Amino acid sequence: MNSRSNTSLSEVLYISHGGGPLSLLNDKGHIKLVDNLKKIASIVEKPQAIVVISAHWEEAIPTITSGESPSLIYDSYGFPEESYNIQYPAPGHPILAKKIFNLLKNKGIEENLNEDRGFDHGLFIPLKIMYPDANIPCVQVSLLNTLNPEQHIQVGKALSELRKEKVMVIGSGFSFHNLKAFFGVFPEAEMAYRYLYKSEAYRS
């Protein structure tokens, strides 16, 4: 991670956003996560824009949010009512979205712009902790639903050009994020997960 004294390239971060909205609900199990996200924001140079690749958005081809004022997608279930009143009115960035479109196109990658798609909790949960003023324009880019590693590496190489323009790139999820598969192999983990988070219907 670069410090403020070395700002030739913007940061690329891979972070966990925790269990649904729990990091914003004073959950004791998320204290270290919240502290670390705040610390990151305090030691890296504030970006001019942020691109987030969230574990919660998959498409057949890379898809890019291009709206000016994206809404929030409350895509976690079974949590307290206040979870669905969280606000993070960060602006979109249509010009940056088009730039990303062209970067991918120049690499021979088929892609799509989506003006209507909002920001899911893989974006607004960690960024509300890191940059609570919601004044940094954001763009979200989908994963490919094939989850093909080589294809994602090619997308990453294209996005790396953004680092020269004070655009932070964030991968938001976890080292293993397929909870359905995880619970299928370790059913006892699902029982523990539901007990800890008191969620009967949460799905990744």
C-alpha cells in the first residue's frame, strides 16, 4: 500500500465488507474490520473517483454502472429494519464509466454500460465507513458469471490504467464468497452463521 508520500499511482485494494450491513450496526464481530477500513482511508491519498468490483454483481459480460445518481440496492436479507434505511448518496461518474468501457473495448473485451443499475452493499457498506461524506464519485463494475480467472485478469489489466488518474480500484468481498457452496460442504457453518447474525434468510 502506498503512503501519502508516494502518490504516483492510486491504490488497488482488496477488502472484506463483512456480513451484510453488520459493520454499520455496531456488531462486535466487525469492530476490527471497521477500524481497519477507517485506517486505510486515513493513510492513503483520497482518490478523485472510486471503481468497485463487488462480489455481489455478476453478469455474462463486464457491465459498468453509468448513471449520474445511482440508487442503493439493499441486497442482503433478514437483518434489522435500519439496515434498509442506510443512505450513501455518492454520485456516479458517467464520464469515467465511458472511459472504462473504452479501456475494455481496446483490450478486445466485450462489455456493457448500465445507466439504471444502482450500488450494492459491496460498495456502499465499506465506503460509508471509509469515506462517510459520500462526496467521491463511484462506478461499479460487475464480475463475469463464468468466474473465469483469466478473463478477470484481463479486465484487471485494462482497469489498471485508471491508477494513473487518481482513481482507486477496490475489490470488495472475501477470499471465499460462495456461501451456498460453503454451507453445502460444511452445514454446521450455516447453523453458526445464522446464530451469530440472527438471519434465517440471508443469501450471498
